[in-house]
Amino acid sequence: MARQQHFGWFVGRGFGPQGWLRDDYLWGHRWDRPDLYQQSIKELEQAGLDLLIIEDSLSPGPASQLDLRVRGALGAPKLDPLLLTPYLFAATSHIGVAPTVNAGVTPPYLAARQFATLQHLSNHRVGLNVVTDVASSRHFGIPELPHDAAYDRAEEWMHVVRKLWHSWGDGAILEDTETWRYADGSQLDAFQHRGQYFELDGPLNALPFPDGEAGDPVIVSPGGSGRGLAFAGHNSDVQLALAPLDVESVRAYRAKIHAAASAEGRDAASIRILFVFTPEIVGSEEEVTRVVAASAHPTDSELHEVIERQSIITETDLTRLDLDRPLDVNVFGQHVSKGSIASLVGDSAGDAPLRDLFVRKYRKGSIASGQGFVGTVGQVADFIERLGDDAGNDGFIFNGDLHPATVHRILDRLVPELRKRGILRTSFGDGGLRANLADF
């Protein structure tokens, strides 16, 4: 029997125009209404996925990049995923939802109260996708921090949020209808936090969670830098992992997270490390060959779309650079994810023309050969099974718009195949997101 794995979905566009740049948009769904997302997440829950993670970027971008970011709707507009989350819970019963929260600009008291509320309303199905984006700082009147300092701030933020969640003692809630005494104030911790980045007082004005820390919302974090991996080892229940998807790389990435967790005295096995994955499933081996061959020579418009997308990902306008000159990595600011830069540069020796890097990003490969992610449903299932069995992989996060066409394109044939192999769950328990993640 194959190793059972966990699966989720990452809305890489965030709460923005789902389906844009594809004919999917012509289905006519309103992306700024809840119906589209409720329909889609019902399908994800039916498919047996454990959680949905919603990307967000607070800023539409610097003034010099505004047109770049809005014309393809890749960076803006976006609405607040936190406010979409209750609609998603109303449409489902088991799947977890983790909207993105920015630890640099969202006050910890506000975040603790908002997510405590959602944890109760959802019957323990909410998560926090904690990011350290600093490019949005100018909109909030706070200074921009270097990469590692932003993680230091996020560590303090996370510490305070957890302390607020647990600022009501186990015996604080009485609900005594004989005396009409609801709670015991002596069991509340009116702590004072005076840290490097935050100053605030407890306790939190919200209900405590049953079961102590086991009742906390699930913490999700992305990150590929050394500092990001250390943050994950210290704080994360789910790591949104970006790495090459081969056995050796997956093992190495997992080892780094486990080492960071062990260094903090945590049970490394309790962290679910889920790798971002965007398969392209086609009907036959002949179709795999055709799709791969067609991608070898992108048109100028296809290449330009890649350049725009990489500009959004790296928060750097790459459209103005000379495509026939090598890429100078100094063009990226200190806040840009090291993983995003590495994903673009790859194993280039530094003298390759920028055009070659973009062509390589566009080019597709067959999943059977290990050169890409185009394959038949059997080949994609083989790949998933192999990483689970040979690399000890916990599972995958599919990346795509939260749109019915996108969901069905990836999952329609894959879900039955994974279930036949015993890889994908067929039912949920009743304990919420944390319990689902601990099922196996």
C-alpha cells in the first residue's frame, strides 16, 4: 500500500480576478462575489483536500510598477482574503482555510482576536499563512526592514499572538447559571509585553480555546531562506515548501525543517511539509510529447507573459532589462525572496542571457523524465507516490486559481487514481484542521 499523503490548494493569485489570462474567465464568474469561491472549495473538500491557503499582497506595488501589476491582474487588484474566509466556512464542513496575514503590518492583538473568532466560528478549521512582506510598509507608515530583521519581528509577533490566545486560564470560563457568573477574572493574564517591535498589554478579549495549544489555529508559513526555514521550524504546523521536486531535494528540504524544529525542542514529525506542485495532466503519452515540444520555442507574447509574471513574483520590473545580457542579481532588493530569485536563476553560471532564463521558465518537460510536470494521470500519480514512498514526503499543495475550471482541470482524473492507490483520504474526522493533519 502506498504512503497516504496530505493535499491542499494554494490560491496563488490571492483574492483577485480568478481565471484572468485564460479562457476560464469567459465562464463569467464574478471574482468579487463569494459564489465562485464557495463552489470551488466545495469541490476541494469533496476531493479530500485538507486545506486551502489564500495568498495576499497588501500593496498594489510601487508607483513605477503599477501598470505592470494591474494590466495582467497578477499583482492587483486584490481583496482581503480574511473577509472571504467566513463565506468559505459557511459552504463547507471539514476543509481548513488559511488566509495570509502580514506579521509586519497587522497588529498582533488584532490578528489574535480575528483568528480566535474564526477558530470558534469554523469549529477549529482556520489557519494563518504568516508572511513577512516588507514592501507594503510604506502604506502603513512603518519602516521597511531587512529580510532577516523582518523574520525577527515575525518571531516576536508570533510569540505575542500565542500569549494572547492563552491569556485566559483553563478555569476562566464558569458559565454558572445559578450565580450568573460567566467568568473568573482572576484567571486572566493581564500581561505587559514590551519588546523590540511591539508594545501591548493582555489579556485578549475573546474566548479561550479548549485543549490548550492543541486548540490553536494552524500556523502555515512559506520560505526557503535559512532564516525562513528557522522560522518554520520554530512556529509552523504546515510548511508551504518551494524546492525542486526530486527525491534528493525533497529529503534535503525536509531535513532542514526537521533540524530547525528539533533545535527548538519541537517534535519534528508534527510539522506537515507540503510542496507546491502544478501538474499539467493530459490524455496520452503522445499528447505529453506534443505539449513539451510546443513549449520549446515560445512566441514573443508568451515570453512577455513569463517576464511579467516573474516581475510580480520578484517584486522587480524585469520588463525593462536587456534580454540579451546576463542577469545582474543586484537588481533585486533586499526584501525579495531568495527562493524566488533562485527559482529564476536556477543553476545558471551567471553568464547566460536573460532571455535564456525566461525561455527555461516557459519550457515544459515530461514528469516521467523528471524534466517537468506534464504527464498522463498515471504518470502524475506515479510521481506523487514515488516522492511519498522514497522521500517520506507528507504531501503537496496544488497551485492555481480558485476557479471551477482550474480545479477540475487538475483534479478530475487525479483524485480517483490517488484514491485507488490509497494515497488520498476518502473521509474526514470531526476534530478540525489540526486533527485532520494529524490523522496520518
